[in-house]
Amino acid sequence: MIRQKQYNIFLILVLLFGVSAQQLKAQVTVSVKMDTVRLLIGDQTKLRMEAVFPASALVGFPIFADTIIKNLEIVNIANPDTVKENGNLKVTQEYTVTSFDAGTYEVPPMNFTVGFPKSGRLDTLLSVPVYFIVMTMPLDTVTRNAIADIKKPIEAPLTMAEVWPYVGYGLAVLVILFLAYFLYMKFARKKPIFEKREIPKEPAHIIALRSLDALNEEKVWQRGELKEYYSRLTEVVRRYIEDRFQIPAMESTSDDIIDAFRSGGLLTNELKNDLFDTLVRADFVKFAKATTLADENEESMKFAYNFVLKTKPVEILREEDEIEKGD
Amino acid sequence: MSEIVDIKELNERIQRESAFVDLISIEMNKVIIGQKHLVESLLIGLLSDGHILLEGLPGLAKTLAITTLAKTTHAGFSRIQFTPDLLPADVVGTMIYSPKKEEFTVKKGPIFNNFVLADEINRAPAKVQSALLEAMQEKQVTIGDQTFKLQQPFLVLATQNPIEQEGTYPLPEAQVDRFMLKTIIHYPKKEEELMIVRENLSKNFPEPNAILKTEDILKARDVVKDVYMDEKIEKYIVDIVFATRYPAEYGLPHLKDMISFGGSPRASINLSKAAKAYAFIKRRGYVIPEDVRAMCHDVLRHRIGLTYQAEAENMTSEDIINEILNTIEVP
């Protein structure tokens, strides 16, 4: 009788503990799913293992390295994703899988280990088996025996990861081309890469008149330095011609300068003749040790002033400016 | 320049002494139609004791020009046709054994003349070329153990054909440098060619008159040396020649890779001499920049070595000289 009582108490305890463990276990759900059940041979799909469990529990996922089952190969293993859902935790482990053998397959129930640290209990949950079919390319049943072209492999969609290397190569090529051009310009051509902008100069006639004033004030010919006087005088006139008329007078002989004016209608005949006389006289002094009279020296200076003043650009005043001046 | 020069007196003297230039030009123009530049170059070579390398196609009156010059000056003339089998002895002369006298006697070559036309100089091998060029430089020839002075004036006019380079022996740079001028002659103008045809078909081909003697040429050479050249002109000449050596220093850095070698000091000397002679034939007692520029191409074109890069870019020594002349400031 006593033994019967003791047995009953033990059974009640076992049932009580069993029920509470069963309740906790009921809060844990595990699943294994595939994105598709009809997979084309060589195509890729996702296999998701999912476990939802209370925060107080621990769940151990089955671990795979290369294959899930025979003929279902793993292409990529994603990092487990954990989400909180209604006070429970939802952990998803995603595998990218593929198969290269046609047929019908079963992913058998998988063992998920469930642990309850508070009670020290350890249990195992099994997932529902998953079935899927790996198909070959569908045959054209209408023209079954017809000869067909070899089909190209199905192109996978282009991803940014594939594009970036090419963008990188393109940029690298551009950088190399720019560097090559830079070095060529710098060393082979000896040209500045970025040319300096020229600062606008003073008008040619201002420079010429100032130089003539300076030459006049220095009284060079009065000191007997005739060669120096004519060298500087012709240099002023030639530089003025170069800047004002864009004729390379500094690198031209007297004859060349006269010829340049002869062809264009830039000067009056009087100015042309005077220019010719002055340049020839200067050549005599500079290269043939000729001596000139004081009158001739003054006449040359007078011509230089006259030449600059008569050929300087004419300022055209706008109407408003004239009104302002009138006011 | 410390020497005192009376330019007025010099100018008058040169006006007087250079009168024959006009006469020679008239006589030469009677025979040579067009080719004014060729006639001018011959006179410059003659007056400044230099030799001329003439480049032009066949039939452009090269031989006629030098024979006419010889006739107008009462000078001796010989023509050597350079061929691959020519020997130095054919140019300078040799020792010949006389069985009768039982001794060697000297047989002088065609080089013993006032004017020598070395026709197609680049067709003979280097040893013949150097025999001629040595005589040009030293103005004397050694045959056996005897040395003979060449006659004065002594002018060599060597010709080269710019086409048909096959089987030729191009003159080395060091030997080309010995020619004072390298003159390029071109085809005559249409109206000039018409006159050439008419003159050659007429019964009386004009004959030049002898205007002066060889002694007069030697005298004129002394006067040419007296032509006044100012320090500014000397500097201008040196600047031009230096620009062929160091173009970057004269604002022409892009020419640095185009020139393998520039003008030697002989270029400066010859440019000065040629400028003086040019002033003389223009009947002036002093040199002006125009004279230098007028002679620049003839004096420098064979003294500038071009790089492969220049050849690849179709750049010629003429282009380089033009760029230099357009960059260096005229005094």
C-alpha cells in the first residue's frame, strides 16, 4: 500500500516537471525552409533555418560545412540574423545552396538543441523534413528530335561588386595616362603644364614715351655717346613697333621693318619715309661709326616722339562718358 | 675695338675697289640666266678665300657658272668628275717613272688650278674626298717628298646631287665643315627658263669677257678684310652660332632635342668673313645685320647636325636657322 503511494507521488512529480518542461519546449519553434521546391539544375536558392525561442532559452543550430545533404551544395553561408519578436528571439541562419544532379531530394529533419540554463535541462527539437526537386533544362517536347543550338549559360544579374573592379581599373588607366602626359610635357617637351596668364602690360605708347623722356633727360648724345644714343632710340622705336603692330621688329633688320610697313597700309608715306631715314641714320652710327650733327640727333628724337604719338591707338569715348565730362 | 678706323675713307675706297663686282656680275649674267644667288655665292667664296659646296639637281648651270667665273677672271679651271674608282693621285697628282731619264718625275693633278670643280664629290670614296679636302685646307699638296703650294686664288666648287643617294659616300661632318658655304640652287623661273632655251638655240652663245686678273682678286681680298665690322655685329654673329649649340639659352628650348651638334668656331669665322664679303659686293665699307642674315643660311646649313627626332618631325637645318634668326635680337 505504502509502495503504491510512493509510486503515485513520483509519477505526479514526473508529470508535473514534465508538463513544465513541455510548456517551455512548446514556446520554442524551429523550422527549415527552402525558397523554392523546384530548382533548376545549377541554379541557386536559399535554405533558411529559423528558431524562435524565449530569451531565457538557448538554441543550437545544426552546423554544415560544404553540403547540407548529398547533392545539395553550399555556395555561401550568411551570418546568423537575430530579431526580437513579441518578447521572443528569432534567429535565422541562411545558406545559399545549389545542386548539380537532377532528382527529388529530402532535407531530413534536423536536430536543434534547446537548452534551459535555469533548470539545467537540455532537449532536442526536430525540424519538419523539406522536399525539393532539381530539374534539368525542360526539353522541347514538340520538336524533340530537332537539332538546336547550344544554349548560352544563363547570365547572372550584374552586381556592384562585379562592376567596381572595372571602375577601379578605368580610373587607374586614366591616372596613368594623365601622369604620362604630365611627364611628357614636363621632361620631353619642357613646356609648363599650366601656363601662367600674362599680366596685361601697359599700352605700348606709354612705355615708348616714358623711355624717350628718359633718354632725352639723360642727354646721351650731348655727352658724345652717339652710338649709345641711337642704339637706345632705335630700340625704343622697334619695341614700340613690335608691341603696337605685332611686327617682330626686335628680331628684324631695318630693311625688314621697312618692308613690313611697305606691304600693309599701316603708316602714311611721310611716316614711312621718316622711319626709313631714322633707321638708316641709326645704322650708320651703330655699325659704320658715322658721326651726326646735333640737328640730326634732335630730329631723330623728334621723329620718334612723332611716330609714337601719330600711331598710338585712338581712344573712342562713349556718349555717356562725354556727357559726364560735360557736366 | 681699339683700332681707329676712318669709315668715310674706307667706304670710299671700297666703293672704288668693288667696282669690278658689278662688271663681273654683268659678264656672268650674260651667260648665266637667273641663279643670282649662285653667282653671288661664287663671288663671296672668291673674295673671302672660301670653298663652296653646291647642292642642286643636274642641269642647273653649276659647271657653266664656274667656267664663266674662271673666264672673267683670267683664271685656270679644271673639272674633276668624282667616281667610285677615282684615286687620290687622280686629284692631286703622282710620281711617274721616266725610263729615259731613269728617274721619277712629278705629274701634277687637276687640283693645280685656280678654280676646281669637284663634280659629284660624294660619288668618290673617303680617301679621295680627304685628299681634296686636305688640299683645300692646307692650300698645298705633297707628292712624294715634294710639297707644292697651290695657285692663288684657289677656289673649289664641289657639287652634290640631292637625289640618287645610292652608292654614294656622304661627306663626314668634319669635312663638310671645311666648306665655307653650302649653297642650294633651285630651278629657274618660267621666264628665265624661256630665255635659257632661246639663248641655247641661238647661233651665238654669249661669251664672257675677261674683266680682271687673278692678282686683282687677291688685292680685293685684302680690301674685304678691311671692311669694318662693329662689335655689335660680332656679338650678333657669335649669338647666332651659340644659339645653334645651346638653343635653350636663347629661348629656344624645343630645339635642344632637334640639334645633335651646332656650329663650330669655324662657323663664326666664316660667317664673319662671308658677311664682310657680302658687304663688299653690296659696295659698303661696313657690315650691317642684313649682311649677316643674308649669309646665315649658306654658312650654317651644313654645320648643324640634326637628331633623329628632328628628322622624324621633318625639321630641316633651314627651319632651325630661321627660328634662330627670328628669335635673336638684331643689334
